[in-house]
Amino acid sequence: MLLAISFFTISGITGCRTTKLQSNNVKLESQSHMQKEAKEETMASDDKIPEKSSIDNGWQTSYKDIITYAKEYLVDPYGLREGNGTDRWAYVSLHDFNNDSIPELILGDSVSISIFTYQNNKAEKVIDLYEPEGWYSINNIYYRRNSLFLVSNGTSGSGYVCLTYKDGKYVTGFYDDYNPTTAAVNEEDTTYREFGKIFNISDLAEKEKVPLVMLDSNYEDITIRIKEGEPNIPLSKIDLSKLLL
């Protein structure tokens, strides 16, 4: 199936300064099932190997399904995805935000980013992230200290949409360089000082950028080119853990 250029909208957010970052639960049945089997105490260490393998296969299979059918899971609040091209540079990364040993999937492009988690043998969408009205597209994504920063650059400033996991829950933030006295945390207006206690947007470095990969749907199986100049790898064969942040 071709990786679509026209994406179906699952949810939207509106607003100028305070972006609404909606959480959506889109559940996928995993193609593999975790197996737990009681063993004698002397065999306990051996049991860990198949159990871990089962978990890994579960989240990798589910995440690959989401990547394959990305058009069904990514939002397009401003109708910015156009054209009929067959290749697409996209963000496909993983990071364990909640430190449960199973990474979350970060998937998106310059229009929107969606975060997915895997639990109870299912993949679930955690949240959709995108710039508020007036900022529109995402120019770069940065990762620093368990936080994502979506940046939209203007002529003399930038808009920042941020996400982190803190004290057992996800926290969102927004800051607009054009309105330096205000910011937002969890969709509520606050001061830049309070925002800065959670999100440090100063001096975001080139090395902290989340890299783009090429998703190519010219083949029977979607392929991923992790770096320009490298060969395409079929999605079904790639080890997604190589994309960990």
C-alpha cells in the first residue's frame, strides 16, 4: 500500500497562542501475544529471554503497521498535505518517555507529529502535536532530556510546541517568541518563567535535531532509508530499535 500524501484526519486542534494538543486512543490489535509461563525458581533467569523477545516483537509489529498505514493516524488540521508523490521524508523515531522499557513511536512530518505507545499487547495513540493556527508547519524537531520540541520558524521568532513525561503523566507546552510574556502548559496560559521550569528551549543544538528518514512506497513493502546515500531497507526487516533517540 502506498504511503499516502493525503492523510485522513483523526482529530484537530485550533487556537492562536495556546495550541490544543489532543490525546487520541487508536488501538491496534497486536499480531503477537505475550506469553507468561510459570517456571521453577531455578529457571527464572531463562524465562526472561523469551518474555523480552515477545514484548519486542509485539511493539515492533504494531508500530510497523502504524508506519505502513500512516495516513490513517496522522492529522492534517490545515490541509497542508498535497500532491501525489510516492516518496516522503518523515520523522520515524522511538523514545522511551515513561521509562517502562518499551519505547514510544514518534511518527510524522512537517504537518503533524503523533506519539504512540504500546501496552496490553496493543498500540495506542498518546497525542497529536502540531503548530497552532498562524504557525502552521513544523520546520524542525529537537529532542533533549526526555522532551520533544516542535519548532516553526518565523521572520523574527519561532513558535514552540513541546512534550515531555513528568511525574507519571505527559505534559505539553507552547511558547511564542512574538508574545514573550506569556506561554502555555497543558493548554493553560502561564508565564515564560513557569514554562521554562519544564521546557528549556534555549540554545537548541544541531546535534539535538530529530533526523528525517525516507519512506518509499514504490515497492511491495514500504522501505526506509535512514540516511541519504544509504540503501533502502524493507520496513518488515528493519530493527526499529535502531531509530531510538
